[in-house]
Amino acid sequence: MNAPGFLSTRPVFVVGIGLHRYQRRSDETYVSLGLTAVREALVDAGVDWTDIDAAYTGTALLGMGASRIMLSRLGATGIPMTQVENASASGSSSVAQACLEVASGRSDVVVALGVDKPRGGLGAAPGEAGIANLEAGSIVPFTHFALLASEYMHLHAVTDEQVAKVAVKNHRNGSQNPFAQRQKIRTLDEVLAEPISGSLTRLQCCPVGEGAAAVIIASEDGINRLGVDRSRAMQVVASATKTEGLYAEGVGIDAALTAETGAAAFHEAGLGPSDLDVLEVHDAFAIEELLYAEALGLCKPGEAASRIESGDFDIGGSCAFSPSGGLLAMGHPIGPTGVGQVVEVVRQLRNEAGSRQQPNARVGMAHMVGIGAVCVVHILRKP
């Protein structure tokens, strides 16, 4: 359970953001990817590496000992470095740990980084747990979500085309994002082409490539001491993490877990779904945006598809869903993804998102789920 007032007793702020473009696997080293993002975040915050008190690196694919060999290139300052692995929520969890570090008073300025490169499979530990799996590995992630899509469409009389419009929207957003892996507008016909499993198509599935993202978290003391521009410091008003509990038969675990974690975050922030102006969700597959919009309380069960169709979740609508392009277009390099979501929310709250800008954005949420299942939700507010 998150302690009430966890982030209000000693407020924390995102003061710097940085990205390395998400891209297909290349010859570029993870060190180069990560340093690009961290250096950009330092410049954005107007601070030096020697001002950083601690570092958390979210990564799922690199293996042990990734942080020091990378970050020492900025200077061997001897700060504590911790590597965080939490499946797709690795980067989100590094942000959560950085917020805790600063809110506790242990540090004033902390960098949370996400970086990854694909290495021939995810190497997920549950397969080595020695526990028999009734489906024997035959239901891979895209088949799992294709089945969820089929169930959703049947229950709510939703068409293939309505689900596909999630991807049309997110590819359009990604086309305006210079850091996105996919930067091309797609028509509905293009999104509906190339089925992979059931009604799920290639362009309704996220690309898993490589990249990096970094944010610098600071206390008010750190902001004052380093002379950081307070007008560009966005407050983290909630940081909630939960793992799956025991649910009734037939309940979708990721959606139920999202509902629980979202409720905890809203409670901590003293806000509700209607307060959100921007929402970056774990849309690894198009159907997920519909499921999580409803789980987070932005609309009633069965209503999300019509809200997408009406443009209500477009940039300029009541709440901009995945203005970065989401995982579907921005990409899902695993470790950086959750950090990159926070970067986009901060950019939106600063009114620095250019053609992707949600007008008058003041409150944003970053939501990630991962194998396990784990869910991490952050809410940020413009002070």
C-alpha cells in the first residue's frame, strides 16, 4: 500500500528530460544510447553530472552490471547506482525508485534512466520456474491480446475497424514525433492489412527495438541550490506500483491490475480520471488502449471504442491518449519505455510538444504493465 502523503511531505519534481530516438536494432552500443539520453536530460535541467546524487537504470535485456560502465563515461563520481529490472515496467520502476529516493530525503537530485537493446528473445524467468503451463507456450503475447480483442468486440458489439482506429490515431501521433520508431501516418486500410492472430494485425502490435530515455528528479532543496528553472519543473504527485492479486475466473488480469493501481495513484494525488489532460498507456497492442481507458475510469465499459472514433481521445480532445504515438508508434524498447512516457508527459505539461501539444495540459499520467504482472502508474501536475 502506498503511504498517504508519500510525495506531498517532501515534494519531488521532474526537472530534466532526455531521449535517444527509439529505433530498430543497430550497431550502436547501449552505452551510446544511454549517454545520449542522460546528457540531454542534464542540459535540459541545466545541471552537471557532478550535481547528481544517485542513479537508477531500468533495463530488462542487457544483463548485469550495465550502469557503471555506461555512466562512468560522464565522470567517476562514486554515486550509488542501482539497476532495476521489472519487465516492461523496468523504466517506470526506475522512476518510482528515484522518486522514493528524493522524497525520503536521502538525495536531492537523482537520474532515472531506461536503456535496452534486443538480444534474441526476452529471456523471461517464468519459463524457468518449473511450474507446468497448461497452454504449453502456445499462446504468445499477440495471441493473448487477439483473444482479449475478440472477447471485447463480442461483449460490446465493437468492430475490427473500431479497434484498428486506436492504431490509426497513434501512428498519426507518432508521425509528428522525431523520437518515435514509427513516423508514418497510416490509413485504416493499411492498419487492417497483414493479420497476425485473429483480427490483430502487424500495425496493431508495437515494434520492439532499442533506445534510451532519462529524467532527472529533484527536491525543492535541489532546485533552489542548483538554480533550476522552476517554471519547467513538473511535480510528481503520485507514484503507485502493484502486482497482480487473485481475481475471479474470466477477469482480465492486466485491466484489473490497472484499475487497482490507477485508483491508488488517483487517491495519492487527490485527483480523478476527469482531471487528466494527457495519458500515456501501455498500448503494446491496440486493444489495450480500450481496456485501460475503461479500467482507469475515463469511460464506462464498452464506451472506449466510440470515444476513440469520435476523436475525444485525440490531441485536442478531452484527454490526449498517447500523444507520443504510444508503444504502437513511439515503440517499445522495454527498459526505456516507461521513462519515455514520463518524458512525453513532462513535455506536454511544459507546453513544449509542438504539433503534438494537448492544449492547456496541466495533469498527465504515465501507465505501464509488465510480465508478472506488475503495473506502475505516475501522475504529474503542472504546479
